[in-house]
Amino acid sequence: MSVDQAAETSASERLVWDTPVSVDGIDAMTLPFAGPETGPRALWDMVDAVAEAYQVPRDLPFFLILSILSTCTGGRRVARIRPNWTEQVSIYSVTALPPGTRKSPVFKAVTGPLHEVQAELRQQIAPQRDQNLAHRDVWTAKVEKLKKAGDTSMSALADLDGALMELNSITVPALPKLVGDDVTPEHLGHTMAEQEGRFALFSSEGGIFTTLGGRYSNGVPNLDLVLKAWSGDHWDSGRVTRGDLTIENPFLSIGLTVQPEILEGLAEVKALRHSGFLGRFFYALPRSLVGIRKPDGTAIPEHVRDAYRDAVWALGHIVWPSPEAELPLTEEAVQLLDDFHEGHEPRLHPDFGDLAEMADWAAKLPGQLVRVATLLALFDQPHVDRIDATWVRQAINLAPYFISQASAAFRLMAGNTSRTARPRIVLTWIRRKHLTEFTVRDVRRGLGGQEWAKDVEEIRAALDELEDLGWVQMLPQPDTGSRAGRKPSERYAVNPAAHRPGSVNSVNESRGAA
């Protein structure tokens, strides 16, 4: 070992390290726990009980429940903020977790009451549907009989006209179908038209992203209905050859649980990003609990399960079948929202806003918070006729969490070409190599397959950010004096926390960042 190398080693050992800050925001904000400022206790009790029973992050049941509550409203409640601003309570959510994290059993546990509501609504309408079907068959047979008779007398034609009027007056209601799985956009349109324009997609897989991205349409994205069903805008299929479909006020809810890899690179699909599709979702990328789970999670208490089921039942039987109604925000609630907007808007500024790279999502956040506030109110009081400041304040208190999770998701969706993803890529490489020290040249060699890593200045920029966050420290450069030859590459020491099990950002190893 040379004198210079010995000096560097000594310097590395003398470094003082602080706790590092998350490199991509995944651990910067966790889902708040139940309290007077977070919403109905019964909702949070169910979130906590499911998380404990199945040993999963609390984010998973929370976002699924939000989408389930949205589904049960059936688009029949609209929040009115101002005369020119309304929000329907459509919720699109996606929670990303690696395989083996028990997404499917959680999915089943929280969606169970929704399927019960669907079954009960079908039972209620079945007798009327059967009667109308029978009457339609009778009048169809009558019309066919009169047509086959070929009698063109005035009385016979009058009988035929009367039979046709009776036949056309019979409406056979579709059996209620609140929720479905992965469907094509064309099938979705037909189903929503049958269901008075409302439906929900729930899936423990991410097929909807590839389907909407053009899997069944030669790579041409088909997003129109999903985009308009989030905001309730008039939709027309415009396909006469397949039967023209029109939905005046489409309403859709989406609840997805996917693997993180499904999200990687989505933001680089221009049709998904530029259309505003990705900006309509709530996102969660919680840390997996695999490796620290208890073998026997506590069962969901019966009273917690019943309270949740009762709330879903009330929405499904009181709100879903009811006429549409507006829920105005009180003056105090509007003022709270305005105060939030005043502080939030500068963060979208294209030059200096910290949310500029995800402005398509962040610009929708005030309206999204109104949707959450409305669902919290309806969960607690299905007959509520206005949204007061309590509910809006509870939703606003969740805003930092929503922002931090969306920020992490958009960095993941931006893929490895995003400048914001580069520090994460370098950190993942450090962890995989179990490095305690490295040079800029080492990074270039290790990540040279990525175009950006061929530029030394881009590598240095990523390392500067890692140093600011406390993951690495630059070591003193050896004095080469007047010796000829290539200048030594900058050497960095690695915070020991990078290699501790369960440390901040250790979850990134499963994301294929490098």
C-alpha cells in the first residue's frame, strides 16, 4: 500500500456520518396514523387491522378502501366548491409492491363487502328484471305473429303498431355490476353504458396499463373513456360500425395493486403522460415488510370488520341507487382549500417549483383533496348534505403524504434516463457491489451501459446530490505534485448505513434501478 493510499484509508475511517436522507422520497413520508385530524376512526381501524393481520404496509389497504368508497357512491355525489368548479368523487389509485407481499389476500379482504353490495343490489332488481324480460318475450312473440300473418288491413296494422309500442316501452334493467377486472377499452364502454355510465376496475395486476397503452389496438393507446370518466365529461365512442355509444356523465373508479416494475418507464410513454392519464392517479410505493414480518398477524377484530362492512353497505344502498346530488363546501372549507392552494401553486412553477417535473399530477391535487374529503364525509355520514371544514382539513393533512408518494412514483416511472433517478441508480449500484469506497471512474465503468453515465460531469452531479443527502463523502485528493500522468479520479467513501438491512432506500434493490 502506498503512502497516499494509506492516508486515504485513514481519512475514510475518521469520517463522521449522520443518518442519510432518502434518495427518492419513498421513506420521506409514511401514511399518518388515526387521529382527530385524519378522518373517521372506523376507516383507519380497518386500515390498521388489515395491515396487522396480513403484515403489509398500511398504504395498501388505505388506497384500496378509498377506491372502494368511490365505487359505492356510483357518481351520485358531486362536490361543489364554486359555481364554476365541481369535483365528482372518482378515485384512481395504484399501490406498487414487489411479489410475495400478500397483495392478493389484502385485495380480497377489503373488496369483500363491495362484492356483497353488488350481490344484494342484484337480488333486489332480479324480480323486476325477470318480469320485464317475460313481458318483452310476450310482446316480441305478438309482433312476430302479426308480421307473419301478412294482414295489411287497417285494423291489423293498428294492432301491429300497438304491439310495437308496447314492446318498445319495456325496459329491461341490467343487473348491477359495480366492479370488474382487466377489460379492453371497448368492453369497458359497453359495460359502462349498460350500468348507467358508472363502473369500477379493481385488479391485483397491472394489465390495465398495457391494455390502455394499446395492447389490443396495434400499439395505439385508447384512453379517451378513462380520461373522461375521471372528470365526468361527455363521452361518445364515435364508432358507428360497432354501434355508437354515448355516456353523458361517465364515472369510473380504479384500484390497482401492482409490482413496481409495472410502473417503471410509464412516464416515457408520451400518450400516457401527455394525456394526463398518469396525473389522475394517487400513488403509493411503500416499503415492503418482507424480511421483518411476524409469522402470525392478529386477526381482524370482528367489530372492526363489521363497522367497515356497514359503512360500505350504507354507501352502496343509500348513495349508489340515489339520484345525483351536489354537496357544497362550506365557506370555511373553501377558505381552507384556498389557503392550501396559495401555498401549493408556487411549487408547480416550471423554473423553481419543486413539483415542476410532476406538475400534471400536482395541479390536480387541490381537486383530489376535495374528492378525499367528500369520501371521508360520506363514509362517516352517508346522508351528509354539505362538506364542512373538518373533512377538508383532514384531507389537506394527508397532502404531504400524497405528494411524497407521487414524487417517488414519478421518479420510478421516469425510468433510468431521468436526471432525478440518477442518484438512486448510483446508490443501488453501490449497495449491490457492497462498496465502502469508490471513484468517479469506477461509477463510469460500472454504469457505462447507461448513456448518461458516460459523461463524467453527469456522474459528478449525481454524486453531489448523494453527498448532500449523506450517503457518500468525497475523500481528500492525494497531492500528485508535478508528477506526470493521468490525474487520479475523485474518491468517495460510503456511509455504512447503506449496507445495513432495512436501512433507508434498501427497498430500491428490488426495483431494477441499475
